[in-house]
Amino acid sequence: MDGWSALGAAAAIAQFIDFGIRLVSTTVKNHKTPREVSELQGHKLIVERLQALVGRLTDESSSTGLGTAENDLAIKAICDECKRTGGEMLAVVERIYGDRSTGVVTQLKGHGNRRKWKSFRQALLQVWNEDKVVELSNRLHILRQDLTVHLLAALSTQADQRAQEAGQMHLIGQEFLQTLAEPEKWQEYLINALQQKGVEKRLPPPDMERGGATHHYEDSIISVMKSLQYPGVMDRETTISQAHEDTLKWIFRDPEPQGFQWASLVDWLESNTSPNLYWVTGKAGSGKSTLIKYIHRHELTMRALGKWSPSQPVVTPVFYFWNSGRPMQMSLLGLLQTLLLGVLRAKPEYIPLVSRSRWEAHRLFAMTMPPWTQEEVLEALIVAIRHCAQSSKLCLFIDGLDEFEGKPEDLIALVKSFLQPNVKVCAASRPWPVFRDAFGRDPGLILEHLNLPDISLYVTNHLNNNAGFLELKAHEPKHAESLAHEITLRSSGVFLWVSLVVHELLQGLSRGDRLSDMQRTLEELPSELERLFEVMITSLGLLARKRAAEMFRIVGAARGPLPLLVFGDADEENPKYALEFEPRVRSQDQRLSRCLGIERRLNSYCKGLLEVKMLWISKDCTEGKPIKVNDAQQMLSLLQDPEDIAGYVDGICNSRVEYLHRTVRDYLARPNVKTQLDEWSASAFHPDLSLASAFLISLKTIDPITVTRAGFWWPINRCLAYAARFEKGTASSPDSLLNELDRVACNLSLSRTGDNQTVWRSIAKVPKRNTVPPWPSTLAPIGNIEERSFLGLALQCNLYGYVQTTLQNRPLTELEITGWPLLLSAFTGYNTSGADIPMFEKQQPPASLLQMLLRNGADPRASSVANLTAWQFVLRECHCASGTNAASPGSLPYWVDVLLVFAEWSADSRQPIPIDAWAVIQRYWPDIAKVRRAKIRKCRPPGIIRWLSSLHQAGIS
């Protein structure tokens, strides 16, 4: 079959199926477009349209362009079945309306001339029984399902042919959809079909040779790769400390017979025999992550793997679990996506094989599909590993198994499932019993047993790099050497302990300590990490302890990595600093100077337990090496290009303030330690309010000329999130801060961008208009205008105290807008419409707030731009929470409360309760009476009497 002949037949089938399904639908008024309504309202037009569609099916079925390939024959069979179904429908039309050859409308025998039916379905029931009509409807839907799969196969084949003929790939799917009356619907059908399990088996194999050289083919590959990336995918690897100079080289040597025994890593990397897992274990802070990073990046690793696989390349994906990071960095989904991304970066040609649906969605329609599910990405990784067996081998590196958020047993089972003749796994974890039981018999090493020489080198180098220590060493060389040796022995192989102790001793040197003072300090410092943390913090003076406690609490309250500049704004002593800060764009020098000052304060007060992790800068600027913030002035003196300087300053400002190590975070999160930090902090200090204030300042310093949609919402989203958490935790609303946020965001949205249009219009991507909606309306899908108010946004963000205070001071008529009623905002979550903005975890509003909104004039019958009312939303949730298949049966009492609030409002305001509401009340009355019998009795008498009277009239006892 010629490619377009198959697609032409498919288009004819699609048009017929669409029209047929519309004909047998329940009512005419369900249809949305005026053209469709006019088609169905005219009986003569129905006849003519059906005749035309059946005629086209006949033409396509008998076309000489139809071939004998399996997919062509399937499309022809569907075409023939549609032609047969169309014949049946025409026969019925003739009986209902008259002579189909003339299209003249006559009467159905036994019914008057002027008989009018509300729908074609109603007319059908005069000729067929209900079962026959339902069978016709089901048949049409099945034909549509069959067509979508075969249509996908035809489009895929045609895309390959086009690529071969023209040397380029077109959006053949989009081109085809334009031939249909309802292209958006059919695109949705086709994308849904692509997501069905096993659909790739019904599509022709991807023709890699035809498409591989085209630009659009590469775009589709890149699109799938981007879909696997997630915010912070490289954060953990970037922030892991580099191995200290001349350390860890022993890992590529043979174990020494007289020392601790361990399995040679090189032998394992080179070996062709099982076991294929190598386990690195060690105490907290012993340096496991640094070792994994060192091994993964070292050329000797690749050289050894080359002996394992001399004729095939070895792909080496890596993942670092991190339970101080984002949710994806401590999840199975994050592990699977990162490993799959690592495989596909090395083998992009596998993408059409491992994710056919996503690849086809982009190359046919330029569509990006929803985020990956864990099941989907696991299946894709399994397929990738299977294909790797034919052309390459894999060595997976997985660090921090003990930082996985789920059950260790699930992770262990997954890791073991990876092990195959062509797959090795190098994994690292603390020596928990569950990991020791699973991996204890595999080759591996215990890190603290082996790194004492490296620790000795670290201690010697750091002490000898200090001029004060060298001066003391010149007078007492043996004492200095003894001190370094004792530090090494007391470390017990824990690098983290050593780094903190050396930092503490060097700080003493800056105060003029002698070697004897350093010796006493060392003896007073505990050998256990957590006791060491306690001593370091409690040894601070009162002022320093207060500042340190507040810094620790800010980092502990942060939801995700905290940029250095934002941390500094959160650490301001003046609680009104954010309110008094005048909106302005900070200059490059101002930003840099502020960050350097913040870093000095952090080092001074926090004893090294918090540190600043510099982000990676471009290779052109720093040769790919991470730079410390305190090296900034030296680095800037070496840079000449203004873009390099700007990029470097951005890197400084976006450096992350983080715990030195996971053990620090765990210690500071202990209940007794948190209580102590609270007591040391200023009485007016609250970390959530400080963070909300910091993000308000971030909003005030945005440059309107270059602002983007995500850049506009990034500080707003976080300011609202921390304000909501503050309100929930303290029962006190930050009204002044939120009012200032509203004012600043409004002014910014009306500012002019670089192309002289308002920021609002630039980020909303809407045509120019005379009036500008409130700035929260930019949350609507790009290109749409859905008016939303700030008070509605506050409701969506759980800021109920702020809403109540606002309503006490201003009437609802000044605050309500038509696009998204406040009552609906109270229920619906923070809709970011696909923007790269984190979602709020929606909490349902208390009944008292709903009552307040209703008393102030809110109307549950008011419809949103999405044609949804608060009544409809509540009824839907009641339905979802009831019955045996309820998604969340525990929520039924809440929704019953809301139903009673709305019903009482209807009774008190003498407004009718919607018919749909009566249906729900009647259906679930036993549940309602059961869970809220007492509440029904306590309802205000006038309202409840009228309501119960209405119930009685509706036939509910």
C-alpha cells in the first residue's frame, strides 16, 4: 500500500467513527462545537453526511493503492467493517427519516409528521431496542481503538519512508491530523494508545538506518533524554569532596599480605567470572562516597574493565543516593532514571528500542509525554541491559544504599536483579546487618581498615600548610610529629572526624595556641562523631551559639538545596529587613561581596558543620574544577571575559549551603538537640519566616528585563510555601509579608521586559489586551487567560489564617474574581500548569473557613473557567470517598461535613440544592447519617428544618 493510501483510508475511517459515535450519544447538547450541533439538528444533514462518509469508505476500500502488508490489510478490514456498520445505520436512517436516496425527511411509521427527537439515539430506540443501540456504540468505540494502533503503525512506516526519500523526517503525525475534523481528539487517542502496555510489539521495528542521520531524529533522541533528567540529577556527585592529593591510590594496588585483608578491586574489574558485585562498606564519615567517585572517574578503572571486555565498550552509569537532597535522590525512581540516562548517553541508538512510545510521540507529533513511572523506567532499563549484552557491557556504580528512603530489602533485590554475565555492580553502604547479610560474601573492602595511611597524609599536609604550625614544629619537631600521629590513630579511619578535628586545631593556631594547647584540645575532643559535634557546638560563646543555632535551623527547615545568597538573606537579624528592603537589581559586586561575607560568618560560627558547596562552572571558565568560595577574588583576577566573570559570580551566589555530612544532619535532627537549638535562638526567630522573607527579597531583586516564567514563580512559590508552614506551625499569619509579596509581584508583572512588553504578558504568552488580569493569573496554562486572585492563591497554598484576616478587613466583592471562585480555590491544589514549579501539598480547608467564605458572600454555584463549581467538586469527592472502591475512604467524614455546610447554606439562603446533590445525598444517606449523625442534630434549627423538609420531599427518610 502506498503510505498515503493507508493514511487516507484511516482518515476516512476516523471521520466515520467520530460521526457515528456522535450520532448515538445521549443528547445533542453534549456536543461542543456549533458546527457539530448544526449537523445533528438537521435530519436531512444527517442523511447526507452519513451517505458521504459511507461513500468515501467504499472508495477507500476498493482503492488500488491498498497493499497486502499486514497493517494495510488490518486497516482495510476496519474500513470494510465501518462500511458494513454504515450500511446498517443508513438503513435505520431510511426507516426513521425517509428515502435515503433523496434525503427527503418523511415520518416513521406509527409516529406523527411533526415528531421531533432530542437526539438521534432517541430516534434509534424507536427502531432498535436498547441492547442493539449499546452494541452499535460499543462496536464503534472498539473500531476506534483498533484503528489507533494500526494508524500508529502506518504513521511510523510513513515517517521512515519520508526519511529515506527526502533525507529528513517530517512531523508526519501532525500532517495527518490536519486532515481530520477533530485533530486534538485524535492526537489524544494516539498518544494514549502509545502509552498502552505492549503497543510497541504491534508497531513495525524502528528503521534506524533511515532516520539516524536526520535532524528531527536527533531532536527526538534528545527529547527522550531530557525527559529522564530531573532537577539536581548531578548535584550529589558535584558536591562529593574530591579525593585529597595522593590519597586512595592504594585502591588500584594489590592488598598487602601483612595488613587488613580485602578483595582486589582491579582483579574484580578484570575478572570474567562471578561474583559480579563488589561491596564497599565502612563507618559513617569514612569516605565511601569519595572513594566511589574516585573509582568511577579514574582511567585505571576503564583500563581494568577493558580487560574484562576487550572487544566491546563498557558503559559505566553511576548513582549516588542522598537523603539530604531532593526526593528523587533517595528513591528507586531516581536510581532507575539516572542509570537509564547513563546507559542512553553512551548508547543513544537504544532509545527507539527501550522507549518506543516516547520516541514515536516526539518524532510523529513533537509531543512530550508525562513523567516516567517507576514501572516504565524499570522496564526500559531491563530492555537496555538486554540490548547491551549484544554490543557492550555494563558496570554500574551505586553509592549510599543506606540513604535509600524505602525498604533496604527492595533495593537489595533490585541490585541483585541487575547482576548478569555482562553486568557488574560496585555498591557502597554502611555496614548495616541487612546489607552485610546480602553482600557480605561478595568481594569488597571495609574502608576504615584501609585508609589510615591516607588520613596520616591528610593530617600532615594540612598541618604543614599552616605557617603557625611550621613555626611551632621548628622548635618542637618531635612534639609536632607526635601530635599528627595521635590524630591519625584516634580517627579510627573516619575521615570526617579528622577533617573536623584538624579544622578545630587550626582555628586554635589562629588564636595563638601552642603545641601543648593543641594537645589538650585534641585530648578533650571525643572520638565519637556525635559527641564531637556536641562538644564543638556547646564550646561556642553565647552570641556565637545563638548565631550558629539559627543557621542550623535555617538549613534544617530548607526544602531542598539552599543557595548561598538566599541563605544570607534568611540569616538577617532584623526581622523587618525583607519588608524594608527596596526592590532593586543587585549589582555583580554587591552580590559577590554579600556572599563572601556570608561565607565568613558561616565558617566563623558553625565550626565547619555547615559548608558551602560551589557549583560546577563551565570548562571554559575553570577547566572543569570546582572552586571554593573563598578563592573568589583570586579567581576573578584571572578571568577576562565578562561572560566568564558573570558566570562565576552566578556560581558563587548559587552555591549550596549544606551539612558537612549526613551524620551532622542526623545529629542536629535529634529531638533533644532541636530543643537546645530552639532555646539558644532569639525568641522572635523562626526559620520558616526567615526563609519566606529571604525569598521575598529574591523576588525584589529580579531583573524584569530578563525574567522568565519559572524565574518569576521560583521565589513566589517558595515564599508562599514557607509562609504556609510558618502559619501552620505557629497559628500566626505573616500578613505583612504576604501583602508585600502581593504588592511586589503586581508591580513586577507590570514592569517592562527587554522587548518592551509587560512581564505579565511575556511570561503568560498571551495576546495584547486592554486590561491586565491579576498577576496570579500567570499560573494558567501558557497562552491562556484564567483570571485568579492573590486571595485565591493563598487559599490554594493553605494560608487560611491570612484569608480570614483579609476577609475581616475587606469585603469579598473587592477580592473575588470571575475566573476562579474562592471556594473552588480552597479545594483545588496549586496548579502550575506544567511549569517547572514545585507543587504544593494541598490540605483541605476546615469547615469553619468554608462557613466564613459563605457568610461573606461566596457562592458554591459559581462556575470557573473550567466549567466546574464548588458544588460539583464536593459532590465528586463525596462519590470518590464512598463505596467499596473508594480511593480514600477515610476522607468521607470530611466531605460529608462540607456537604452539610453547603446544604445548610442553601437552606439558609433559600437557594435550591442542585439535582446532582440530591442524587449523592440519597445514594450515600446511610453513610452520611452514620458518620455525622451528631453533627446533623447540632445544625442550626431553621436551616436544618428546611433542609430535612427538602430531604423528605425528595423521598429520603
